[in-house]
Amino acid sequence: MRFALLGNPNVGKSLIFNQLTGLGVEVSNYPGTTVELHRGATCVDREKVEIVDLPGLYSIDGDQEEEALARRILTAGDLDGAILVLNATNLERNLYLLLQVAETGIPLVVVVNMMDEAETAGLTLDLPALSGILGVEVLGTAAVSGRNTGQIIPVARARARPATVTVPYDTDIEAAIRTLGKELGAPRLAAIWALDGIGTDPVVGEAAGDLAKEIEGSHRMSVHQILALNRYTLAKEIAGMVVGKASARPGIDLDRLLSREIPGIPILAGLLLGMLLVVFTVGSFLETIIVGLFQQYLIDPIPSLGLPPLAEEIVVSVMVGLQAGFGIALPYILLFFLLLSLLEDSGYMTRAAFLADRAMHRGGMHGGAIIPLVMAFGCNVPALLAARNLGTKRERTIAAFLITLVPCSARTVIIAGMVAAFVGIPAALSIYGMVLLIISATGILLSRVTPGKQVGMILEVAPLRRPKADLVLAKSSHRVMDFLRLALPLLVVGSVVLGILDYYGILAAFEDFLAPLFVGILGLPSYAVTALLFGILRKEMAIGTLAVLAGTADLSAVMTELQIYIFAVMSVLFVPCISTMAVLSRENGWKIALLITVFTVLLGIGIGAMINLAFT
Amino acid sequence: MEHVACEDLLEAVLVLTRKGSPPTGGDLAAFLHRDEVTVTAQLGELAASGKLEMEPGGTVTLLPPGQAIAARVADRHRILECFLAERLGMERQAASGEACHLEHQVSEETIRRLSEFLDGDGECSVPDWRRARDTGEAGPRTLAEYPEGTVLRVAAIRHFSRERRLEDIGLLPGESLTLKRRLSNGSVVVEVKGSEIALSRGVAACILVEEQA
Ligand SMILES: Nc1nc2c(ncn2[C@@H]2O[C@H](COP(=O)(O)OP(=O)(O)OP(=O)(O)O)[C@@H](O)[C@H]2O)c(=O)[nH]1
Ligand SMILES: [Mg+2]
């Protein structure tokens, strides 16, 4: 059997999905976390039940991509039912979507989630009454504590059925539906969709277009507006019958601080800066400990083993690679993801989007773009996916450029592990300042030259919540495991390959070839070029490779401060990593991917050379 | 016949046809506040030059050449009216009246630039069926003119490229909303149907509101 999870954005669909399937898809407190279909399965009574998690929707009759996708899925006929997740604290708006989905005639189970929050807010919900009105089973859940979520699949399997509720539309609309039915044999749903301009049958569509024009002329409203009004009238009526009056909500209103220019913007800047500082200081503290332990117990004893030279070279390379992975990368990445998860789960991101909206318009996007841009600090790949939420191709293109410029956690490793550790924290922060300038300038430039229309932001503000420790830990450990799974093997294999190339003198030949550029213009040691190239595989490999080539993780022994700084700036700017490029060309086309690559190479070399010139 | 009168007449045929069924000479005269005899004579002239056709029942339909002229004028009218009302803050009906004069003189370049200007940022334009000439509403105001905390009623949503999203989250004519936050740069947060929605300045400018009685 197969069921789809459907509902407004940010109602907890993905959290429920994770609990039902045991998978770990992204759960965050802002609308638009899920951007792709996720499939998972669970076994109930020896039967496999497949569950599909969809991006959140406000409606299924809009013109957005995810809305069209939902329509296709709902009408394709390969679902045994839909699990409609509603937010208990906001029933009316959620019922609007439900009424549309009910129209498709698909078997339904209704899950009223966030019951815990409704209770805190003093709302009482008469779920049996709701069930009676809709004609389907209704379950009250609180997915954060797992309350009642275990019931969902058994109930869906046994008792999902089409809802009996129908929206009474305006008499002119009903007449048009009848006309289309009588003259062209269009079923009710097809007629409604055709009038709404989203039908699939061209013949019905044409007839409906004429009827719609007539209706719009006499009502002075678009058909979609009339339909929406009718649906909302019913939704309001149902909510009125189900929801008991709320007692006034006590507590302090943090938004008095967060969503005003003052002190909201200083708080925003302080938060981001604070995050970086925590990562730098705590991270370097952990780094020193781990790197020291590796050195003392695993690397220093190697020569005393008396291995043959090639084997010794390889063993040392592997150990130094691991040292770089565990010692340098892990502490920073772990910290970064922890802080980012906290920020995402608190609901703060939508406030940041609101505050940044005007500034983002200068860069050709709107406030919503702040969410992928902040995510990009963690990793560019999910950020590029999240950029799908931006309405237009123009915004997605601009966002793609800017996202790839944002120093992800792997690049933060380089900045923190090299610059903050060996040159100083102000120098490390100056790289962020520089990147910020470059991003702003690029945004302003791109907004001038990118074709297409500018659109505005319509973003639901997520409720502020205290992040749940277990969810934050689960999410960050998930991301860290991803890192270990993907990056460690690469680091180890890369180190071995390096060790061998180095042993046979191939590296030296290659480096000599590029030496004029790197040594002459950039003032870097010749092996740095190899490190930069390995950095394309994964950014933190640049530092690992450098350590292997220099023969030590203590880079201050082999490079000057200026060299360290230039190397870091270059690897931060230079070409996004392979996974980013792959996602870029999938999401935005290979042309954009190529353009971004060329742009970043030129940018990296240009800025690196400028710094070198300025300081020598 | 002078070209202003000709363009006006063709435009009127288009507007009335879109509103319902093809108009008669009488309908057109009433719409344009002109004398029916003159209008009938002008219609004859236009029919002779192949711009429209007089049907046996007394109704008028546009032929392709006339349709093209009418559509162009209607488009200019729409853009000018949008600019005057929504950018310069003129009262709707006055803006529409003014647009009636300007639409005949304005150059292609001006119209093109105006249109780009409106599209680029304000995202508004007025669909034909909502033209103020027919509704004569005394323009309600935008969100930007009220202080935080005011409870307002949505009077109308101007045409906006992602209008459906606004409607789907409940921003519909007649709905009441609370203005929760208004930044000096024009971004707003409104509470509607129990949730808070952040809107860009351009989007907020498309929502016309009036104070809740
Ligand atoms: N208090 C409370 N919070 C919940 C509950 N269910 C989910 N959440 C939180 O709500 C937020 C949104 O959850 P998600 O599962 O990402 O929501 P979604 O519906 O998948 O959202 P989109 O993917 O954006 O459509 C997360 O921060 C969850 O921790 C609940 O029952 N009670
Ligand atoms: Mg989700």
C-alpha cells in the first residue's frame, strides 16, 4: 500500500515521516524545509506500507511547481490514500487545503498535529465532531513527543475513505460546472480545475475559459478568488464548530525584539558573528587536543616500526589524512551543524528573512533567500536544493551564484583550522568580511544582468519554539555522519594516492609546471597547488592534503602567515566542491554550473594575487 | 473621424465585449457618454474601413485590424491607470479619466518604460475586468499607511504575479487582518487567519485595505 503525507508547510509532516519510516529527512522550523519527494517504507502486519513525504502546500490549485506535482500525484491513481496533516493551532487555514484535497475523491485520514501547542494555547478541539463533518477518520497527534503517531498507519490502512464534505460554490460556478458536465461530460473535479485554469483537457479547458471570462466579468473577481472565498467560508464554519475559544495567550512576545529593525538587525548580526566565534574558539580548542593525541600516539611512533619506505610513506599519509579529518574537520563541522540546527529549529530564520528582505531585493532576490544562504554556511548542497523555494528562475540563478560563494562548514574548517588557529581570529573574520563584500557585489551585479522578473516575498512566519535537544542532536549527528561517510574515505584514499604520487616524484613535476602561477603570482609554496586541486573533491581535503604534503598538521612551521591567509582565501573562493557542482548542474543547468566555476576560479586567483601584491 | 474618437470607440467595443456580449450602438453611446447618432455614424465609418463589423441584430464585433488597435489602446490605458493610481496615488476614477486622455498621445517608448517600471518592482497591473472606469470605487489605501497594531479589512488585491498564493493563505477581499509589524523600508508582517505572514514592500503595496468599522 502507498500513502502520501500532505499538508501546509511546517506542520510536522517530515517529523511524522521520520517517525513512521525511521529515516532522517530534514525537519526544521520554517516553511519549505522539504523540497523533494521522499519515499520510505514501514511494515505493518507483515505488509509493506510505502509512505511519501511531500513538500508543504497551501493549496493544490496554484501555479507553483510543487502544487502541480501534488495534483499529479493525487490524480495518478497509484496512491491508496492521503494522510492529511493539519496544524491544530491554525485549523481554518489548514482546512482550506483539506477541502481541495477532499474534492479529488482520494481516500483520506486526517491527522491533527501539534495538539501539544494547541493545549498550551488553551484551545480545545472537538475531533469527533470534525470527523463527523468531514466523513473521515481524525487523529490528534503531537509528533514531537510521538503521541499517537503510531496510530496513523493502522488507521490509514483500515479506514481511509473519501471525504463526504463538499464545498458549495457560488451559483454561477455551480452552473458552469453543470454546463461543462452536461455538454462535455466533464466530472466535477475536472470542471472545477478547468474553470480555475489548471485543467488538463484542452477541449474542456477552452469551454471553461469562456465561461470563466463571463463569470469574472459579472463578479469582478477572478474564478480562483471566488473559489477561494467559497472554500474559506466553509473552512471557517467548520473551524468554528470544532475549535473552542482560546484563552488569552500569556508570556513575553520576543518578536518585539526580534522583528524590529532595532534591536532586530544588531541581534541578527550578533547571532551570526557569535556563531562563528564559538566555532572558532571551541573548535580550535578541540582541534588542538585531537591533533595532539593523533600526533603523539599514532603518527610519531610510525618511523620506529621500521617499515619499507613506500609503505611508510603510505601509512603516514593515511594517518595524516585521518588526523586532518577527525582532528581538524570534525570539531568545526560538528559545532557548526549543532548551532545551525538550533537556529533552524528555533523559528528564527523566518525573522531573519523578514529583516533582510529589503537588502535581498538589492541583490535581485527577496528575504526568503536568506534561508538557503544561511544553510549554505553548513553545506552548499542542501542550500542549492532549498533555493527551489524561491519563486522564479531569475532568483534561483542569482541564489545559486551567491550560495556557492558562501563559506560552507568545510571551508570554515579551512578558515578556522588554518587562519584562526595560526594567524588569528581577526584575520579569520576578515575573510568572512571579504566574502560578504564579494557576495553583495556579485548580487548587485547579477540583479542588473540576469533576465527575468523580480518577485516579492510571501513567507509565513514560523512560531518561535525552544529547540528540542533530541531533535537538534539527531539532525546534527545525521549531518555529521553524512560527512564521515562521504568525506573520510575520500580523505584516506586521497591521502594514499598523494603519498604514492609524491613517492614517485610525479607531484613534483606537476607542481613545477604550475609553479610560475602559484609561486610567482600568489606567493604560495608549490605543493599548495596540489592541495587546492584536491580541495575540489571536498573542501576540507585542501587542508588535509596540505598537511600531508607539508608532512605536518602544524602549518605555521612550514608556511608564513601571509601564505596561510592567501591559501585559505583561495580555497574558500576557488571552485565549489564536486558535489556542489553536480547539484548545480542538475538544478540550474550545466551552463550556469560552468559559468560559476569559471567565475570562482578567476575570482580566487584574482583576489589571491591582489592580496599577495598588496602585502609583499 | 479624428483618431482619438476612433480609438476610444474601438476600445469601448473591446471592453464591453469582454464584459459580456457584443455591444450595440446604444450600449456604446451610453458607455462613452456620447450621442447615439454620432456613435452610429462613427461605427459606419469604422465598418467601412474594415475595422469592425455591424451584425444584423445591431451589435458590433471587432475585426482583426480593429481588434489590434483596441487591444493596444486598452493596454496603454491599463498601464497608465496603474501608474497614476498606484504609483502617484491618484484617486482611481480620476486616474482612469486621465488615462483616457493620455492613452492617445503617449509614445511607445514611454509606455514600454512605464510598463517595465511597474513590472520591475511593484508587480501590479490592472486586469481589464477590474478597471475602475466600471467600478468607480473611491480608492482604499495600502498597508503602508496604517500604524502597527491596526485591525484592517482587505478591500481588494491588485493584480500581482503570484496573486494565487495570497488568496490561498487567506488574503481575500473582505478578510480582516492585523498589521503586526511595519519596517521603515516597507516590509510588513500581517496576521491573517491565525498565522503571521511576512510580505515584501512590493507585495504589501498590492493589498488595498480599509479600517475595520
Ligand atoms: N510542538 C510541536 N512541534 C512540532 C510537532 N510536530 C512537528 N513539530 C515541529 O515543527 C517543525 C516543522 O516540522 P517539519 O516536520 O519539518 O514540518 P513539515 O511539515 O515537513 O514542513 P515542510 O517540509 O516545510 O513542509 C519542526 O521544528 C518540528 O520539530 C508537534 O506535534 N508539536
Ligand atoms: Mg517537510
